Amino acid sequence: MLRLNSLPGRLLLLAGLLCGSESAASSAPSKSQVEAQFQRWIATDLWQAAQVGGIGKSVFDRTMQGATLKWDLPDLVPPGTTPPKEQAQTQAEFSSPASYFSEKRLQGLAATGRSLASQNAATLRKVEATYGVPGSILVAIWGRESGYGRAKLPYSAIDVLATKAFMSTRKPLFQQELISALHIVESGDVPAERMMGSWAGALGQPQFMPGSYLKYAVDFDGDGKRDIWNSVPDTLASIANYLVKSGWQKGRDWGYEISIPDGVSCAQEGPDRAKPVSAWAGEGLTRISGKAFPASETQQSAMMLVPAGTNGPEFLVTPNFYVLKEYNNSDLYALFIGNLADRIGSGGGAFKGAWGDVGKMLRSDVLAMQKALVAQGYDVGKVDGLPGFKTRRSLGEWQASQGMRPTCYPNAGLKAKLR
């Protein structure tokens, strides 16, 4: 009997594996075969779903007849292949929050934003009067999302959405967005050939996904079309409508950079631990600018936010901060918009607090700390190797229980102690 640990045996096994891999590769359909499958999918599966979604046959045929696969998009899983494995947790670092706040970029966006706010002052006043959202916030989102409409939108949204609906890692999501895009074409607001977007299928200057366009886009210039590609009034009003319908509270700011005094724990952050501004002030929290909190805010609820624990800027944020997160679910995104809006509207500058040397741990290290905290009964939110607010405050609570000064952010020293 031939033993596999002998040299001939190992060679035979290797030859078998190579033949197997060649067979698997040859069994995967060719590019032309995939494209033929794509066209059949459009004619059958997609049409059935579109018909159920209320799309007429003539609109469907006219829009989809020229659809082509975009092979250069990320996260594609062609038929006959398997989804790529997520990058190993042990190899992935999370970025320091400081890297998100490029001062050069913020200064450039603020300068352009102030100029455009002046040029569009009449429109902004009208939008503010209609929706109650400050113009500086609208201009900041406009700048962050599309460089005030100057960013290139190189893709046909129909092609992108169809490609991702056919062979991405999130096919059901993109199929629904594609059907929403067909409804946009059917509405007459924009023809399919002019519906340009990003590699993810986000549309126009506000970068709305098609479903969001249908919910929030408005015709503010009165020309009968919701044109978020070319109309500044429609773009700004559509962003405002999005924020209002997501819960924007008129008359309130997004938040304030603060100083948390010694003896007050950083482990109090999160929207589920809101207090009146007066209560926070009673604990000694002060605005870093030296100004008092507005009198209109004292009885309103606010939340502590420490995105880098005690290693970075500290904030007291209003519910409007979490509305900004509805636009993009990231604390850093909402802080970026708030800071940019302050620079545009009131001449503000960079945050005063310095971002410390954080973010250089491996995600697997943070994951291990999260698992250790969960084992001890702490709520860290999603156990994913990323330091969200529940992980940060649980770390702070654990530090306090061990007689340590809470810092509310993972580091190598804590990992060694937290087992």
C-alpha cells in the first residue's frame, strides 16, 4: 500500500489536489457566460420582482435593455465562486479617530462652504424657514458627501445596482434599491441614462440611495422635478427634509466640545444615559470654549460622548447628533459634520482636545477584551473588535471596579489585565 507520508505518496496527493483545483476553476463559468446569465436574470427573476413592486413593463424594458455588468466594483461574487473571507481579525487594526479629521481637508471644505453659503444665502434662508435645519449643517453635509457637487459620479446607477443585485454579497438589498431606481425613472424626474451615482449606487449631490430619494428628495426650485444632480435648491432642501423626517429638533445645536473634570467618570456616555444639560453642568462639565451653555438648552436632554475615551476631545451632544448619524451611522461622521458646520456658520476651528495615541490595537485584541467583559456581565454592544460607546463605557466601569482611573478606551495594558 502506498503511504501518503512517503515521497511518492505526497507527489501523488499533490497531483490530485492540482487536478482538483484545475477542475474547480474550469467549472466556474466564463465572463461571457456570466454576462449571459445576467441577461437571463434580468428577463426572469428581476422582471418578476419589479412587476410585484409595481413597475410597468415598458419602463422596465426601456431602462434595463442596455444594462451591463460592472466588473470593477467591490464585493462581487460571480456565479460559481465563493464569497471572499473577511480579513482576519488578527490582521486588522482600527484607525485612530484623528485620521478622520484632516485639518487641511476641513479648512478647505470650510472655506468653500462659507463662499457657497454666501452665494446661496437666499435659498438657504428659504430652506431654513421651511424645515428648521440650520443652513450650515446642510452645507456641511453637501460638502462632505459630494464636495459641493463637484465630485465625479462616474457610474450609471442602473448598471451599478443591477450588477450588485445580481452578484454582490448583499443581493437582496441592492435588488430593492434597483427597483426603487426604476420607480425614479417611472416618475419622470430623471431618465435612466442621466441617473449617475457612486460605485455603491448612491445618487447625486446628497448621495441618496434610490430608496432614500423616493422618501426624501423634494422639488424646491419649482421646475416640477426632484433634481439632486443639478439643482442646488433641490439638493439642500432634500437634505433638510431627510434630517427633519429623521427627527431633527428645530432650534437645537448638534453638540458642544466640553471638559470633563477629574472625579467625573467618562463611563456615562451613550444615548440611553441622557440627562438635562443642567444636570451635566451640575457635575462640573463645562464648554471648552469657556461660554455658558445656552439658556434654552439647560432643561433639554443631552448625552456624553467620548469617542477616544479620555485620550481625545470630549463632547456633550444633543439628539440632533444622532439624527446626523441617521445620514451615516458613525460617531466620527456626525462629529465631522458638526465641526465643519461650526466652521462654516460661526467661524469655529479644530477641536481643542488632542486625539491621543489610540487606534493602534488589533481588532482581535479588542475582541478578546469584549469577550472578557461580557463574561463578567458587562454590556459591550456588538462583539466585533471595534470600540463602540458600550464597549468604551463598560471598560470604564470595569476600570473603576478595579480601583483604576477610568480611561474608557482599550489599550495594551488593559488587555493584559482584563482576562
